[in-house]
Amino acid sequence: MSSDLSLEIARSISQRIRRFLAGLERARRQPNRREAYHICMAMEHLHAARPSESEEALRKAERVDPVPPDSATQLPFNETPTVEQLRTTLDRLSANYG
């Protein structure tokens, strides 16, 4: 995959995550545990340059799919980040590809 195409895909995924977070803000609520988990996974995959996995995680957040059982019992995944924390993380990631 060319680097230009990779950058365009990364920007597209980043924009989708931003729209998801904006939707939460419009609803005046914070992400629930499932949404937060999948958004975090989408950003992690985005950072690791795995766009297909990132898109799949974003779809799971949109559908509010359950947290995988092996992750559900881990304490760090029980602390839900706020929209602002997620946006800050996304901004840091986005700085890498504009």
C-alpha cells in the first residue's frame, strides 16, 4: 500500500472516530464501557498502522458490541475514559499523519 493511500485511510478513520465522539457530545453523555473499549482499540490499531482492524473496532463501537471476555475481567478496561480523554489521545495520534 502506498504511503499516500495509507495516510488517506488513517485520516478517514480518524475522522470517523471524531464524528463518533462528536455524537456522544451531542447526546451529552460519556462513552459507555463497550464504546470506550472499542474506540481505544480502534485508536491502538490506527497507531499500529492496521487500518482494517481499526475499522472493525470502530464498527464494534458503533454497534456497542460486548467487550471480549478476556479483556472484560481486566481492571484497566473497567475504567472508562471520557470523551475529552479520547479526543486528546486521538489528537496525539493524528499529529503523526496530519
